[in-house]
Amino acid sequence: MVTNHIFSLKELEKEIKVLETGLQELRDEVSFHHDNPSYDPDDKFLVVMEPFLEDATHSFEKMEKTKAEMKEKFQAAVALFGEDVETTTVLDFFTIFSSFLTSFNEANAELEKMEREREEERKRREYAEQMEKERAEKRKSRTRQFFGFGSSNKASPSTTNSSITPADDGQELDDLISALRSADIFTEDLKRRKNRKAKSTKASGDSSKHRLI
């Protein structure tokens, strides 16, 4: 886990100060041996440490410059986002972005989930409507076939003309369905059957009378 002090500019400056102090002590030590008349020529200290001190000093100056640029850019970014330059740490500042990005990704995922659910619901609704429409068309087709609507052997040239439109045909079918639901059509059919039976009985009686005579 990353700790707070790693992201602290103050802690970074402290560590740089420690390095600077160490370099200064090394510089003093090299200078002392270099100016010491009793320095042993066979001692390899100056041979090793003088080139090292030169490289270390160059690297330290480069690091100091980079740190100064980083601090300047960080403070400018903090001020741009309306935060306090003096009190806002690196961790505090970037935690704001981390929290925002986490919340943004969660919200985006939730929106995508809702969008998928809406799309699936729309497809299910359209499929159900299409199936209901097809079932209704099949019911109408079976009803028309059962009662002879639109059948070629039921219609004559005199009855099929341009005045009969699909709307008229559909109205007849709706009237038929309404009559089936109210059972009126069966009542009328029963009356017709009774009338035919009564006529048949009367005709049979009259025929018997004529044979008797």
C-alpha cells in the first residue's frame, strides 16, 4: 500500500536536503584531503571520490531543477482547480481525481446496464406485439374461412365489385365476431331452424289430407 509521505512534497524536499547535506560533507572531506600536505600519495580516496563527487553533484543539480519544475507545475494545477496551494498535498489532490474517476466509471457502467435493460425490454415488447398481431390475423383468417368470407366459391361476379372495400369486409367480420360473442347469431339460426321445421310439418299434414281425399 502506498503511504502518504511518498506523495508529500515536503517529505521529498526533506530527503533531497539529506542528500545535499551528504554531498556537502563529501565535498568537505575531499577538499580536506586534497589540501592536506601529509596526504599519502598511495591513498586511493581522492582518485575514487573526486570523479564520484563530480558526477553526484551534476546529478543532484539536475534533480533539483526537475523538482523545482515539478513543484511549480503542481502548484499551478492545484490553483487551476481552485484548491489551496499551501495546504493541498499531492495525495490529497490526486485522490480527488481518483475518487471522481471511480465514481464516473461506476455511473457509466450503471447507465450502460440500464440502456441494455431498456433495449431488451423494447425488443421483448415489440416481439410480444408482433406475436399478438400474428395471432389476431390467424384468428381472423380462420373465422373468415369458417364463415366463407372472401371465398371464391361463395361470391358471384354480381356481388364482387369495386364498391366492396377491405374496410367493408373488415366491418362485416367485426359484426360477425360481435354477434358470436353476444350469441345473437345462434338465436337467429335457431329461429330459422324452427321455422323450417314448422313449414315442413305443415306441408306434410297438407299432403296427408290430399291423399285422404
